[in-house]
Amino acid sequence: MAHSEIKALLFDVFGTVVDWRRSITTEMRRFGEEQGIDQDWEQFALDWRALYQPAMEGIRSGERGYVKLDQLHRENLQQLLLAYGLEALTKAQLDHINRAWHRLQPWADTLPGMNRLKKDYVLASVSNGNVALLVNMAKHSAIPWDMILGSETAQGYKPQDRVYLHSAQMLGLEPAQCMMVAAHNDDLRAARALGFKTAYINRPNEYGEGQVNDLKADQTWDIVGEYMTDIADALGC
């Protein structure tokens, strides 16, 4: 693939750059041990994440004005408290749990691949995460962003067109000069429809053994790889 026109790589974050399931599970197991609460914390992580898309849909549909993801995560957490024995926790404890999304860990291949890509390309998040969440995550996990873009800066949630288009505009680029990198076929479909180049990373364990979607590329994307380092290889980095 000729890639001389590409100036920036725009990344989905949850599931593509970081392993949210294992990160949240690890945080909650530690917290549960400290508080004497024994639960299936991996199922907790999956249940919390299952509320993610429905919470954003009310904003996409116009039923609700824009609300940043930290607030949606907290509202979703409130729905899980009784089922997981967390209803007696203090506000400070719940705030700490909610900020676990600020402390997500990268996949093992993420930083080696991104640090190679950064030498030749602008790297920007195009995530549904809010700015503070993504900045804190980057500091915590050494994610080498050049710029934090996406939901909060565009005041919307993917796959709304404006989230992708505003991100390119913020970099002073046309969509064709940007490559969207994601582990989710629907994310890439939305970006490709707007003229972005596309790169798919396979993350078949994002949701664990029960994962049924995004087990492989479902279209001929510009680049398809198993790891972030494969994207760097394909772009000659």
C-alpha cells in the first residue's frame, strides 16, 4: 500500500491500545481483597462494559446532551453496586473504582509498536474516553500520544461522523491523510466511509473466552495485523 500521503494515525483506545477487561479485573480483585469482598471480578468488568454502548446511545440519538465518559461510567457503576456487594462503599471509594478506567494497561505489543510509529507519524487518540481519562491513562502507562482527540473535543460519540472529522480537522489534515487504527470493524467502517485509511488489529481476547464479535477482519482494510508491531512493519517504521 502506498502510504506517503498518510500523516497521522488515529487510534481507538479501549480494546485496541489497552486491555480494559484484564485491567479492570485486576484493579477490582485488589480492591476486593482489601475490602473483604469476594466476587467474580472479571464478570464485573464485563457487566460494567456492557452498559457502555447503551449509555452513549442516548447522547447519539439526541435524547440527552453531551456528557463525558467519566460521568457515564459512574452512572453505570451505580447500576452494579447492589449485585456486587458494593452498596456500602463511600463516595471516595466509588470515585477510586470509577477512575480505574484512567489506569488501564496497554497490550504487550502496544508500546513497542506505537513507539516505532511515532518516529514517522503523528499519533492521536480518537476515543470515546474524555480528555482527563486519556491523559491520566497515558501518564500511567506511558502511551506516547502527540494529541488527545475524540469524544470530548468533538462533543459526540463514535461512530458519529463528527468525532472522526473533527479529529482530522484539529490536526489540519484531510481524512485521506489519516489512518484509523482499531480492533473493531464497525469503527473502521465508519472511518472508511468518511475517507480515512484503515488499519485493523486483531484482539480476539478483548472480551475473553465469550467474545463473538471482531474475531477477525471482516473487510479488506488497508492494513490487517495481529499486533501493533505489524502496523509498524506495514508502514515501514
